[in-house]
Amino acid sequence: MIEIIALIFLSRRIGYMAIRKGLNPLPWKIYMIAAWIGAELTGCIIAMIMFGESNLVAVFSIGLLSAFGGYLLVRYILEKKPDNIEEDINKIGVDDLHPPKSI
């Protein structure tokens, strides 16, 4: 249950970041969910190999930490994208191009 809440919260955050970068947020949310699930499964499999199937608390804990690592990976890739500067350029008006008048 906590994972679902975290997944919803973090996918919204990735969506806002994608909008700020000028990208479509839906594919980035899907990438984040896929990375979350893939990293969680990989972490659980590695933890099962290391600790065995009898220590489920350790397996689930490492799986959850790995899932958060999947989110961090997508966030890192998205942060490397350039910001959308076209919106800032379009906000510049004619009054902004003249020097301020002295009093």
C-alpha cells in the first residue's frame, strides 16, 4: 500500500518536472513506473540470492530501496534535459528591451 502511494506521489513529481522541461509528462510517468517495477524486481531477486527466501523482511526492504533507485534514475535523466527557455523568451515584451527610466 505504501508503495502505491509513493508511486502516485513520485509520478506526479516526475510529471511536473517533465512539464517544466517542456516535455510530455505521460511517457515520463510510464518510464518512472517501469523503472520502479523493474528495479524492485531486480532488487528482490538479488536479495533472495543473498539472504535466501526465509528472510522476507530483508528481501522486501532491499526491493523497496531498489525501486526508489529506479525513480532516482529516471529523475536524473530528466534533470539532464535542458529547461524550456522558449516560454521565457516569449514572455519578454517591448518594455523589457528598453533601459529603465531614471527618476
